[in-house]
Amino acid sequence: MTTTHDTWTVAPEPFDSPDAVALWRECYTHMSDSWYLLKENRRTDPEELEREIAADPGTEFAPPRGALVVARRDGAAAGMAGVRLLDGERAELKRVFLRPEFRGTGAAARIVGAAEDQARRLGATRVVLDARTDFVAARALYQRLGYTEIEPYTFGPYAEHWFGKAL
């Protein structure tokens, strides 16, 4: 399914397409740099960055248990989001990212909505996600879109808030 609004399109795309890979690199770099700047007043070591990006290529967003959507404005890749089934009922929302020049346009809500459509297509009846405390705008977006805080379902070092939403 393709969702179109004005000059925007949001559609499923392979996790390893050139645009999806480029968006993942930007997303990971942003997440990692912001963490290190907050905690250690430095950017991510380039070798660590390459190692971590390579270690998480996104195969969990491949059918039949996952999907990735890419948002485009006037044909140019602008953002993405992925979903992966955790069990028979829940899909996890991951890699929600919008390039900075497209923020404030309403595109993030479109991207999340398209990812939720993919979660439904995969058979999920609920979407869950985790977020860091310093991602204030992302947490506010999820709450505006009907996500509510839930009990932790992950226990990694970067998961500080957990959200869920019935589909």
C-alpha cells in the first residue's frame, strides 16, 4: 500500500535498498552521536560507528515477519520506519527517522502511520516501542499519535521509556 499526501509518498521498501541503507546510516549516526555528546561530550568513534551499523543491517525488517517504509518528498528519500513482529500479537516500531530538513512538516506522523499499516498487514494487533529520555520530540510524537507508556519489555542500555498502542 502506498500512502500519498501532497508531494509526499510513504511506501514499503526493502531494508537493503540504497535509500533505506543511507537513511539507516543517518539514523544510527544521529542516535549514537547524540548519546555520546550527552554522556561523554564527544561524537561516536568512526570505527565504532561503522562496526555497529554493519552489525545491524535490518534483516528483521524483511518479510514475512517485518517491513520497512520509506517516506519521499518529491521523490527524494526523507525518512523511514520499520516494524518487526515480536510475537503473535505485537509488532515493534523501530528506526523511526526523518531527515532534519523535513522535520516539522507532519511527515513523521505519516511515516509512523504507514508503519502501523504494515504492522496490521503482518497480523499485529498492537505496536510497542522503546525510546530514550533525551528524545523528547520523538516521545511527544508517539503520545500525540495515541501511544501510552507501558511496562518495560526490553532491557537494553538505551531503552528508558516504553510505549504501546492498540491497532
